[in-house]
Amino acid sequence: MRKSDVTCPKCQAGYRRIELTSKGGAAGEFRCLVCGEILERMDGSTDVAFRLTVQPNTNSYAF
Ligand SMILES: [Zn+2]
């Protein structure tokens, strides 16, 4: 299992990224839950999960 932290370049939301290399997962893309920016495209060779850990500062985020 590989763990890393990812920050959305658009809204600065923080995610914990957990990758299970021992099994395959769903291919597709992970979008930021806050702003919809694509943070990663998965090819399905590993199982990748994201968990929101840092809420962005909404005062500095312009819709
Ligand atoms: Zn975002």
C-alpha cells in the first residue's frame, strides 16, 4: 500500500491518496470534490482511493 498527499492545484483542497498496488481498480478519473478539477487519471492497474483531508479556504476561492 502506498500513501501520499495530494493538493488540488485549483482550490488547494488536500487529499490523502491511498494506492493498493496488489490489486486492480476502476479505470477513470478522480475529480476534486470541491471544484471538480481532475487530479488524477487512473488506468485501472492499481486501486486508488482519495480522502479529503483539508478543506480549502473558501474565502480565497472564486466561483
Ligand atoms: Zn479543487
